Amino acid sequence: MLFFIYAIIGMQVFGNIALDPESAITRHNNFRSFVQGLMLLFRCATGEAWPSIMLSCIKGRPCDPLAKKPELDCGSNLAYAYFVSFIFFCSFLMLNLFVAVIMDNFDYLTRDSSILGAHHLDEFVRIWAEYDPNATGKIHYSEMYDMLKNMDPPLGFGNKCPNRLAYKKLIRMNMPVDDDGKVNFTTTLFALIRENLSIKVRSADEMDQADDELRDTIRNIWPLQAKKMLDLLIPRNEGILRSVFVHVYVLCVQTRLLS
């Protein structure tokens, strides 16, 4: 777009200048046509003797006989602003933009996928929507395994995760389940982040103690919010039926994944 605009302006202002082999405006370097104007601007963008071209386009240059104008009435002092602004845009803005695009792509390609980021939240929301198309915010515990297997690490398990390891992770996550056997959206996301960042995560038989410690920590940090969200994020130890532990264990036994 930049070259297109400047080529059109160059044709209108400098297109009638006579071709002179002794100057910078020759039959190979002029504004006679749109294509020639693009070629001239490309040469200027490389920095090749653009001041000479600029001085050959100032006011008082000889006109081409076919232009039917006074002999020394072609060119314009607008050439100073025209060429200086073009070089400025090409050399500074366009070059910096090009470098910025390269650096952005380099950062994307070299980004450590094992570090949680905002893009993982987008992936979680997208995959959750496939299992909860009505946007109820809850899915049945039996769908947890398939959903997390379809979610790439580090937030999910991935397709290559062994079944035994996936079920062991589910048991250790021990998410709260309501009376209908469904798991909440926030509950699942918190459990996955907790598992990935190893926040109070221990072996399955010690998770009850870790849950109690985490509940105390959340109460101390967010005393007001904890009253509403604590039971949703971390299961109580009053009854095992309130968590996904027993449900996942039954699934493991039924599929003979645990010996």
C-alpha cells in the first residue's frame, strides 16, 4: 500500500520530467508509468543514490516534449518531502514492523509449552464446551477422563498419556462432585492448575491432609471469597462420596486398570 500510494503521487508530480542520461531520471529510472514508478521506489528503498533522484525531481527540471509544457517547468520542490518521508517510512517504520513480526513468531515458536499461560485457558474452555454444549458449567464425572485425554499437556493429559497414569492423576485430584455426580467448571480448572503447579499435591493416601492445608491457606489469603468458593474448589474430608475419588476408583476397577 505504501509503494502504491507513493507511485501514484510520483506519476502525477514527476511523470513529465524529461529523460536525461546525465541525471538520475533515465529511461530505466523514472515515473512515466506505474510499473516504472514502483521500480524507482524500490531502488530508493534500498538506499541506492536516492538523494540524486530527489535532486533530479526538484522544480525547474526540463520537460518531455510530449508533455507540451514550458521547457523548464517540470518537477516540484515537493520532491524533498516526498522522498524524505518515503525513506523514513521504509527505513524505520516498515523495517521495524518487519523485525517485530519476526520476533513475535520467534517468541511463539520458542515458547515453553510446559508453562501455563492464557492460551491454555482458551483451550480448556473450548474443549469443555464440547462436553457441555448447553453451558451449564457442569459435566458428569464419567466424561472427565475423555475430556482430559483430549486436552494437550500441561493442563490436560494428552492422548499419549497411559490410562493407568491418567486414572491415578484423577484419583489424586479428588475433585468435589455434587449429588448428581457432576463436576463444576471452576472445580476442574482449579484441580488441573493445582496438579500442574504441584500446589499441595502428594500421594493419594496423603491428599486429605494436603487438602486441609490448602483450605487453611486459602482461608488466610482470601477470607471473604473462601466462604463461597472453598467447598467448590477443595472437597471436604467428611465423606468420600462427596468427591470424585470413589467414582474414579470404581471406573478403574471396572476397566481393570488398577491391580
